[in-house]
Amino acid sequence: MGVGVLQKNYKVIITLIGIVFLLVSIYIHTTDNFVLYRLIRGIIIFFFLGLLLYYQSSRWDKVLILFLLLYGSSSILTIWYENTTCATGSMVLSFLSYLVLIASLIPKVKFREMNALFLIAFIILVGVNAYLLYELILLIKDFALSKLHYSFILLGAMSLAVVGFLALMFNHRYSSKTTLMYTFFVFLLIFSEVFRAIGYYDIAYGDVSVYIARGLLIAALSMLLNHVVANKKSNKQIGVN
């Protein structure tokens, strides 16, 4: 990795970009241009993908690239979320993006290295998280456009819970600054999806939940990029053996 201004000051650059994206998103939402607001979400994800490719130009992490491609494509499809086919396709792509993270994390964790008490604590923590996601999904059941659409909403919520559990295990095994960044990325992503659902289906908090969701998404992607750029051993990188 080079030592130019963009490389040395990546944290400042990521922070400023994130703030700009959030302010632009809020402004667009206040104009009631919801199509553009949804489009901006996809643009944000693909922009961070571009940053990832730039900062990892010498050694691309194919897993994270695939995740961002799927996740970004899912966001683009939400432009037509009132259409059953597009809404279902969006949920399918989100589910696949979470499966990519699951598949990349499984080889990185070792259940045998955890004592029983610690494992129970992890299971309880993730179980509570999964239950809250499930309760949220039940609230939006009547808004699902089809049984298939609802099925993939459920699958996405369950897979997110699994990603959260594996991220905790990953951080527990290696216990470093970079693995902690990745864990923060995962849980910021989870909560961004929770507030995104709350905002879209107008369950609570009104527009505030919409803005929180967008802010959490940007924070999650920023944390992921920090994880990628930070110096780390190869066995602590997702998708790198």
C-alpha cells in the first residue's frame, strides 16, 4: 500500500465522505424524493466498494467485494420495492450477501477454543438479538408482498443473527483491533437493517428511524473499510487464508 495523502489520511477521508452522504441523504428524504433516496443507498454501498478496491489495489479481498456487490445490488432493487418481483429479488440478494459473510467466517472460528460458560454467554447474546429481529419481522408480516417475499425476509433476519454470532467468535479467537472493527461493522449493519425496516414500515420514530438507519449503514461501511485498510495479519482478514 502506498504512502500518499489518500492512503495516510484514509480515516479523515472516510469520515468526511460519510458525513456528506448522510447529509445528502437527509436532504433528499426531506424533499419526498423516495426513489432517489433509495438509489443513494445503493450508490453509497458501491462507492465504498470503489474505495475498498482502491485501498486494496495490491490484494483484493474477493469475499468482501462479492458481499458489497450483492448488498449494493439489493439496494438498487429497492427502488422498485413496491413491485413484488423486485422486492423479492432484493431480499434474495440480501440473503445471499449474508451467506457470503457466513461462509467466510466459519473457517475463521474454532468452537473448541471456547469454554462452556463463554459459549453460553455468546449463544444467549445472539439469541436475544435473533428474538428481537424475529419480533420485528412479525410486525411487518402483514406488509409482505407475497409468501416468498416474507420467507426471504425471515431468512435474511436469521442469517444476520448467525453473522453476528460468528463475528463475535471471530473477534474472540483473534482479539485484535482489526477484528473488533469487523465486529462493529457487523452489528452496525444489523441495527441499520432493523431501523431501516422500522422506518420503511413506519413502525416507530417516524423519519428519525430512517435517518438513523442511513447513518448506521454509513458507519458500518466506514468500519468495514477501516478493517480492510488497517494493517493486519492475513489470518485475521476475511476471505484471506
